[in-house]
Amino acid sequence: MIAPERVRDLVDARWFQSSIIALIAVNALVLGVETSPGAMSDYGPLLRLVDLTILLFFVVELALRIYAYRGAFFADPWNWFDLIIVGIALVPTSGPFAVLRMLRVLRMLRLLSVVPSLRHVVAGLLKGLPGMASIALLVTLLLYVAAVMATQMFRDVSPDYFGDMFTSLFTLFQIMTGDSWGEIAKTVTEHEPLAWVFFVGYILASTFIALNLFIAVAVEALEHEGDDEKEAAQDVRREEILTELRALRAEVAELRALARQSDG
């Protein structure tokens, strides 16, 4: 039986990881080609064979990693992510489960766990979620207050955009994204010349301030994630140095003991 350590060296090898990334890229290309009716009519069996072959490689890769790491494999959330993604792909795509066939595209998300830089970005964003939640609450309050004001001020002059509360909320969300806000503002200002004050103030508060706060929180979270990784690497290095020092001390103690025995 092959030792787990040898299998671990295999799955951690750079060429092995690069091969998995290449398979994910090929799988994404195949899934994209399968959306073409013409390609499916001409090469449907071949595309399905390639798809099933790549899925088999993914299953074998996960089996090797489980064998190599044993219980430690399930301690890593990214490994659970891979298990779920590949597990969904193994669900039968016929009968009542035919709708799950579209979920095969989720296999491309395995790049998030295979590519370290992507893992770093996702981990940083997840750590920034609490701060983003506070900003989301701020944006929600701003949107609600602006919707109440806009409904009261522009209900009569522009009922298509501000006829009621829900319509105003949708319109203001659209303005926040920058979609056709000029046309909406022009429609209102034709009847209310000073309405530009409201629109300019709302855009400054929602787009240029609130959305930039989201970016600031995300960047800060990514910076902290990088600092945490550096500290973890430094801790590992310190532990390695301490281990080497303990080994050296043990060797020195043995040499001293041997020297004493020879002197005696």
C-alpha cells in the first residue's frame, strides 16, 4: 500500500495543481460549447465523454487528497467546498434531477480553492462582511429616506418613476447603479426645475460615498488577510527554527555525555 506521505507529495506538487487548473479550464470551455445546439448535434457524444472524463479526474483527485490527509482533510473549509461542488456534479441529470444539470457549471468555482490568490481574495472578502453589513444598512436607510422624499415631491409630476413607495425605491436603486439616471432626472426637472438638487445630492451620497465605503472595507479586509498570512508563515518559520534548536541541543547533550564517558 502506498504511504499517505507519498500521496500527499503528489497532490501538493506544483505540476499536479497546474493539471487540475487546466482541467477546470477545459471543463469550462466544454460547458460553454455545450450551449450551442449546432455543436451538440455535431459533437455531442464527444463533449459528454470529455465532460465525464474530467469529472472522473476530479473524483480521483479528491479521493487522493482524502487518503493523503485523512481527518485533516475535513478540517479545511475549502475541502468541503470542493466536495460539495463535485458532489453536485455526481447527482444524476435525468428524470426529476434534470434541472440540476445546469449546476455542472459550478465546477468552474473550484478555481477559488485551487488558485491561492483567489482563495486570498475570497477569504478577505468574507472577513470584511461584518463591515459591509453595516454599510449595507446605511445604504438601506439612505434609500428609504430618499424614496419617501421623492415620492412626496415627485409623485404628481412623474408617476411612472415615483408614483408610490415601491416604484420610488426601484427608481432610486436604478439611479444608484448609474443606469439612465439622466433621463429620469430630465423628466422630473421639466416640471420641477430645482429637482436637480435632490438628484445630485442623492447620487453623491449613494454612489460616490456609500459605494466607495464598500470598496474601502473590502480593500482593508484584503490587507488584513495578507497580514494574517504573513504572521502565520512567520509562526511556522519560528516553530521550524525552535525544532532545529531543540534537535541541536539534544545532539550537544549527547556529545557531552559521550565525552564524559570517554573521560571516565
